Amino acid sequence: MSEYKGIKGFQVTTRTEDPTPYAQALADNPYGGTWASSTNVNLSVRSMASFGATASAALKAGGIGPPGSERTASELWNGSSWTEDAFLNSGRQYFVGSGTTTAGLVFGGIKNSPSAVLGLTETYDGSSFSEANDLNTAREQLSRASSGTSTASLAFGGATGPSTNSDTNESWNGSSWTELAEINTARKNSGGAGTQTAALNISGTTGPSSSIVSNNESWNGSAWTEVSEVNTARGSVGSNGTSTSALMYGGFNPSQVAVTESWDGSSWTELADLATAREGLGGVGANSLSALAISGYNGTVNIANVEEWSFSGLDPSTTPAAAYADAITGDFYYNSTTGQFKTVNDGGAPIGTWASGGSLNTTRDNQAGAGLQTSAMAISGSNPPPTPISSTENYDGTSWTEITEINTNRRYASANGPSGNPSVIFMGGYSTANTGDTEIWNGSSWTEVNNLNVGRNNLGSAGTYTANVAFGGEGSPGSNLAITELWNGSSWTEVNDLNEGRNSKTGAGTSTAALSTDGAPNTNTELWDGTSWTETTNFNTSRNGSVMTNSSPQNDALLMTGQTAPGGFIANCEHWNGTTWTEVADVATAMTRGGGAGSGGTSGIKFGGSTPSNTTATEEFTAADFQIKSVTTS
């Protein structure tokens, strides 16, 4: 690229073609991949340990072999064949490993004869296993950071007995284990990815009855934080990768599944299934781009089958938009092919477009919304005003379907959840009076759990069904509340208030990084860091009764519609980039008090609301990452 000339302080370069917007690049090269059969292992096992730096250099050890015996043997994979290798000092099952084929680590597990849950740790030097210091808490069915090393690994969760799940988290420094901050949800049979300082704890089972959970937790080296849920909850999976680029495949729910999902650091995407459904399989690989699914149990017998994952397309987790586009916002350039001067518009403000979606079955306003653009939930509300309804609907990206009703009819409530199905939390609102009622959706039914400490309506919230923050709202008529409460999966606790009491609230983010906007009406915006609220940049158009992409992160959200005064309905929408608010495309129909969902500022949906009469209409937002405009010269 050569310099053309300078214009008012800007450098003008010459290009033979326009830079490709990242959104278009993703459309042209969709993220995906395929599983293909690889070389079978010599001994079919399940519930073994597996580790390796890449999918072409792996080791599997121990596990349950035919006909149910605990194995000590291991096998080494060199990218083309499996070779019998060193023997463990202690045969076992339901244990895990990390490291490479020349410097590995295995730990935990259980022996049936004699029955014992193990803390036993063994190191592997490329030729033999040696016993090392035990875990502090012996456990089986635990998980690990799949990209850990023989000198820096992480062991979390598991079970200490037949019906006792563990929340223990331990780190290995090459010679001993140290207990660190516990995971939020005690569980076993979960998947794991990442390193000792940046890990992911994926799905699994919890409780004496081994109920499957869909929630996931991210580790930053000091604490665990709830992140977006998987699409298909399951246990005993294969997994590998990093905390921002991971792959999960197989497992049981409650029978064996073949589903594959990738993690990009913010959400899960379903990809091509395994050819053979299985549980108790081994999984190795450096990231979401490659993986090896090893052996396992197909529901009848252990299988020797091995499958290898081949990536295709553009990976959002490893290919940032800025790097791909090769364009700087505000740059001028000359397209020598078309003979045009052009400029690159601001990619931080997604102009975007709105399009009609499927219609709700039940007309409503003042409803709660949760989920993603293509998997949303509309919960309760009123129709006609002010009569609360119990109706709940689920959106699949095309149409809305009536599902199980909530237990307590109400309007002006709040809801959160990364998808419309399952695991949504629904709280507060107004029935015949303010209520603190809280309900959890598990994918098929609503269950009442512990109430908010302060009943209120028109509150905001952010997070998941296991970690949530609820804030603001209306107490007695006309009273604006600043109250903030944290949900830990079982109860609410009052914490530091908002700086300004408000109602008609909306919010986005997580329980430790939330965004609070709107409120009766004003332009105030506050950020929550898990401990306190800080006022930040106001949005541009004062309003109340707006909705937001409530499954979105704190630094990327879409604020939609509302009213400026009674009857003053607006179509205005704004995008938050973590620092500033920018106006984006208006919705087709001005309205207020609808429902909203979405993930980030580039993918949103709003549904129902008052226009001023209640509506069933749905609109969906899609944004481009940047735009290219021709420049008129003279």
C-alpha cells in the first residue's frame, strides 16, 4: 500500500479493492468444521485421563476397560497411530490430566476394588509415571484446565462421595497442590478448558440426583464468574482449548449425545455433531480449531473409535475484526480499480438495520424479556392494561410458541438468562401489589425460589439464574429506589445502592459487571463492578420504559425505544461501547414498555409493548461492523 497524498492532516493510501467488513467476512467464511474418523485406540476405555499440547500429540491413560476393569495402561498418539506406553502406578477411573506427551500430569479418580476416592497425583516424563503429592481433597469426576502444564495445572469440582459434590478448586505448582477460590456451583462431570490462570468450567451435574446444569464459570486466576450457558446441558463431556477459544463435544443428557459446541469467549455456538454419540470420552486440543475425541461409552459398550476435528471458516475468537479488515476508522483511501476516493466509517457505532420478526401469540406490554436474538423469551406482562397475565412464550428465530406459564401473574418484572431455553431467572414486579417473587425456568417449568428482600416493580437486573444483580425500581407509588441485591443461586442479599434512585429501569451485563440505564425519565448511566456503582457517560435521549439487550456484556449493549413523557413514544435506539453512547438505526414503530433480548450491541430483538395500543410485533436488529462511503472530490 503506497502513500497517495495528504489531505487536511489525513494520510491517503491507494488500494486496489475496498477492505472487507468483518461482518461480511464472517458471512463469506462461516465458522464451522467437521469430525472425521481417525485411527482407533488399541484398548477401548471410558472415564480415562487424556492430555496433549495438540490434537496430533496426545496420551490417554487408565479408565474403565472391558469388562469394567480399572486400567493402568496408557497409549501414545503421534498424529497417525496409537502405541502402547507407560503404566500408571495406580489403576483408576473418573480422573483427569493436563500437560504434554513429554511432561504430563494426572490426578484424582476412584478405585472400585477396594473402593476409594483418590487424591493421587502422578507425573509423566515421556516414558514413565511417578507418584507425586496428593490433592488436598480427594475426588472423582473432577475437571481440569485442559491447557494446563505438568508444573501449572488447575483441578476443580468433582465428587468426594456417592452423593457429595465438591466446589473445591486447587492449583498445582510442580510439587504440591494449593486450595484457591471455590467454584460457584459444586458439580461433577463438567468439562474444562484453559490454563491455571484463565480457565472455563463447563456444564456438568450437581446434587444427589446428578441433575444436569447448563451454567458455566470463568476463572481469572483469583475468582470464578458466571458466563453464558451452553446450548445443550450435559455431563461427562470431551473438552479442550482456552478460556476464550474452547470446544465441547459428546457427553450424556440423559443418554449419550454427539453435540459439539464452540466457545468464543462470550457465547456458545453449536457446530457439526460427532459421528458417534458417546460419554466418558477423552478430549485434547489447543483451542476450538482442533480436537481429538477419544474412545468413550456409546450406551452399550466402550468404543475404540477416535474422531478428529477439522476447523473451517473464520474464527471470531482468534481473528479480530480490526486485523481482518485492515482498515482504520476515519481513514481516507483511493480505490485505483474504481477510481474513487473513499472513507471508512466508525465501526464502534453499529448503524445497522431493523427487520420484522415473528409475531407474539399474546398481545402484551410491560413484560420481561430474556435470551438471545434467535432464542428469546417473553414473560408475563399485562393485557389489557393493567391486568397481569401468566403467559410465557419462546422465540426460535422465526416464530413464537406458548410454553409453561409462570406461577405468579405480574407486570413490570425483570428477567435474565443467556437463552430463552433453559435457565432463566424472573423477579419482582407488580401483581395486586409490589412483589419480590422470584422464579427459575429450567427449560420446561417455573419453580418459585427465595424472594427479593424488597418487593418492587420496574426494576433492572443483569446476570444469570445462578448469579444475578437486581437494582432500582419503584416501591410505593412514585418512589424511586436505589436498592441493589445480589443473587447467589439460592438467596438475595442487599449490597451497595445505586447512586441515584430510579424506576422504569433496564440493565445488561453480569452480576459482577453490570450496566444500569433509563429511569423515569433521565439519561443516567451507572456501572457495577461487583461491589459498587459508578456514574458514567449519560445516553443521548432521555426516556423511560426502554428495553436493552439484557444478555449482553457491560461494555457492548443496545438500548431500545421508550417514552420521553406520557404518550411520547420514541423509536430511538442507542449503542453503548463501554465508554460512549451513539445513536443507531430507529425501530420501525415507536413504542414503550416492550420486552428485549440479545447479546451485545450488534444483535438485538424487541417484542410487544405499547404503540400506544398493545402489540404482538417483533423487530430484530443487525449491525455492520463498519461502512465504506465514497468521498466527493473537487
